[in-house]
Amino acid sequence: MKIEYDKEADALYISFKKAKIHMTVEKGKDIIEDFDEGGSVVGVEILDYSQKVSLPRLCFAVTFDDGFTSVLQAKKFLHRYRIRPALFVIADPTRLEPGQISSSEPRLNWGQIRSLARSGWEIGCHSLTHPDFSRLTTPQLSRQTRTAKKLLEKQLGRTVPYFAYPKGRFSSAAVVAVKASGFSLGLTVQPDYFKSSSHPWLLPRLGLENWVTPDLFLPFISPAAVGLRRLKSRL
């Protein structure tokens, strides 16, 4: 199953399987069902989606970068609470940029990544080789985004719509490249909350440090703490 949201059309599409659409039927107001030749439902489209569904005041998304095997340790805990994270992986980790990643921790193989995708994890792109995006030329940016996207989609057999900048570094040219390569969202590590006014290709994230225990979690993401982190990031 795949879920896609078209912000401009304000339409949510839930695809149940890959098949040629044979017939489309309106089921009540703003609900459209697609059927294959055998009469099975292929997908459902919900129009004017934002007017029908609202997020709670406090909600969050969990993301992991780089694709280290340590994420598997958190899988059971996350699934227990019905949390399906987004995992941003490097498309060609065999050619990592020197000095960009200091950890020697092993990375997930394609079989493990596909398994996480099947269990509901969103797999995103974290570039081709994890370079510093603030220093790349336009052709280099195209390769690190467009080529990486194609490689990931070939390996996964599904669309990869989201991108996370390596180490959160970017430039105006990098933002243009991410958008031009077909990604619908771009994630940084700028410390802030997600808002409706947030730039789609410069979304903020709140990184968690290893020392943040469960009892420190809420204070760590409080407005006061986030404000201090924003100030520190600008110094």
C-alpha cells in the first residue's frame, strides 16, 4: 500500500496495488474508487482532504538518517506503539565522501531496507554518497539527487518522495536541485517545529542526543529548549 498527498489539489490517494485502472466510480461526495479489470479496488482518492482531516495539536514524526543497523534495535519498541519512522538511506554507501561520516557502524543491506519498507517504514533519500551539499556545483547536485532517487526506486520498486540533506547542509542551488529531481519534501536539521508555513524543501527537525532519556524527552523538545537550540544554530 502507498499513500500520496497532492498539496495543490488537496487530494489524498491510497494505492492498494499496482494495476491498470479499468473503471473509476464516485462513492459519495469527494470519494473516488479505482477498479482493475477483475473488479478489485486498486485505489481510493479523497478530495478536499484537509477539510476532512486535521492533525492533533501535538504530533510528531520519527526519522533516522544514514541507514545504520542500530535502527533495528528500535524497531520492536516503535512498532509496539504503532510508530512507523522514515528512514533516509544513502543510495551508494560504497562510495562515501571521505570524512563526511565518522561512525564505522555497519549499514543496513538492501534486503533489510526492503523488509523495513514492507513493514510500513517510509524510505527516503539521503543523497548518493553523502557529500556536503553546501559546496556542490549544479551538475554534482543533480547527480546526488536525481541519480540517487532513481537508484533507490529501482532497488525498492516504489516511489521515493522525500529527501534529507546530509548533515542538514544545503544551499539555494541544493534546494532547487532537490525540488527539480522530483522530491516533494526536503528535510534539514534546523531545530524547530514543523508548521503549516514551513518551506516544503527546508523542513526543520529536532535531533535527539544519546543522553536524552525518556524523562528528559519533553523538556528537551519544549519551546524554551527549542528556542535556545535555534539561537545556538545561528551563532
